[in-house]
Amino acid sequence: MTASENTFKILSFETSCDDTSTAVIDNNYHVLSNCISSQLVHEEFGGVVPELASRLHLKNIMWLTRLALKKADTSLSEIQAIAVSINPGLIGSLLVGVSFAKSLAYATQKPLIAINHMVGHLYAIKLDYPDLEPPYLALVASGGHTELVYFSARQKYEIIGRTRDDAAGEAFDKAAKLLGLGYPGGPLIDKLARQGNRKYIAFPRGLDRKGDFDFSYSGLKTSIRTYLLKTPQEVVQTHQADIAASVQAAIVDIMVKKAVNYAVSKQVSRIVVAGGVAANSYLRQSLSSQGSRRGIEVYFPSIGYCMDNAAMIGAAAIDKFIRQEFSGLELNAFSTKGLRFV
């Protein structure tokens, strides 16, 4: 079976962190349904509590599966394969999705497809630009992952740079916590920063040196904490938007600089951005602007597809279905960081 000869549908699952998501997608990258249940309970703890996340995935995954099938006007008998993210992520959360997907695959005798969560984020771009193909440079920034990856073909890639400590998403969350903004930090800082002056404080840009495409945000986190400790509280409150804008610039500017510098040096004409940080308004504006000035096309997923969702997992499963790359029921989740084809 090939995509050109027949239309097929994939039921997919994403449970790598604190969002339970189920989706139905066809081989033309048409999203027939994409259901997400976010776990707001973690806000009071200032971060995701793994045990709570696992329990809520267990509670939500069955009814979300029924909802996804109903919204897609599709029965299980019309599904050709079942896809699930197996890494990276919180191991307890991943196990819920993998166990449920394996059980469903066994009960329905459907093939099972294992997807790396970061590969899923990259395939989110296909939901908006189904004809977009490598070569391109990918900037992947999601949670604890920040990577620059050059794709010469769909299955052929080279990791150009990766985080050495904290990633961009973690820097947003930790900065927001230090500023008393809440969780998740990325959207909160993004919203507040729109009212501020990003040049108010010159926070450090990690690993800002020629030829280095790795990322480091631990020094920025320390710098923010040091600044807040030595600055009078009334000044912090008065200039909270300026501080947020300065923090955001320190996180984003170095990502943009490294991505554009590599693309220019290697004559790469396209940059694809993926992951939750791809929703950041300053990143979208800055990278698009700087890319345009250098003749580089920049592609972002729709905001809804930047976040963890099962549609991107289904999109990543299409090629594997065509190649008949299926997993057995011995499949297990694992939490090793990074992008990899499994």
C-alpha cells in the first residue's frame, strides 16, 4: 500500500508530559481530529508532578480516544494503524500511552508504530505545509530539548548543536518562577514581554562564540536570580515587563543567531522551527525577519501544533506506515533525551 494508491487513517497518542492527546489523521496530512486534555492541576506546584501526570493520563486516555474517533467520524475498523510517542518524556506518562496503544493494537490487530516525540514535533510542520521537504535546518525547542538539526533528507540528519544544560523551554519556566509569574512560564513571559523593553537588562547569551552551535541557559538562570536578589523589590515590580522582555531576548536571540549563522555559512535556504517554544511571538518575529534579510525561508507550525499534540505523532507515523516499519508488542517507553528515529 502507498499513499498515492490508497487513503489510510492513523489513530495516534501523545502522553509524554502533562497533556493527554489523541488524534486521527490521514496519509494526506489532513487532521480529522486532534483532542487534547491539559492538566491544569500542575500550576499550583510550579511545574509538572510526574505521579499526578501519570494518573491523569490514565483517567483521560479512554474518553479522549472515543472523542477523537467521534470527531473524525471514524470507527476503529476504519483505522489502519496505531501510533504512539515512546520517548523522550516523563517515563510514567509515556508508559500510559504506550501501554494503552499496545493494548488497542493487540485487541484490534492493527499495526503499531513507535514515534520519537521530537521527530513528532518536526513533523508538525507537515500539518501546515504538507509539501515541504528537506533539505532544511531544523531548530527544535521543546521543554528540556533545544537542538539544531540539519536534514538532507527525511531520514538523514546531522545534529549540529544541542543543549549542554538547561534548554530554552526550561529557561522560560525557571525565569517565570523566579519572577513569580506562575507556570507554564513561556506563554506568561511572552505576554508580559510585549509591554517591556528588551534592552532594559543585558542578560548573558550562553555560548555566544563563533563556530559554536550548542546551547546553554544555566548561566542565564543564575544571572536572573542574582539580579533579582540584589534589586529592590519595588524596582522589580515596577519594571517586571522590562525584565521579562530582557529575559526573553536573552533566551531567543542566541537561538536566532546560531540558526541564521549556520544557515548562512552552509548556504541552507530554509529553516523549520518546531516545539513549544516555536509559539513564542518574539522568536517568530525575530527569526522570520532576520531570515528574510538573508534570503532564508522560515517555517513555523500553527500555534496549536507547536504544543504537544497527537496529530504531530500521527504525521510522523505516515512515512513509517508506508515503509511498513512496525513495532511488536514488546515495545517499551524510554526517557532518553534527544531526537532519534526509533
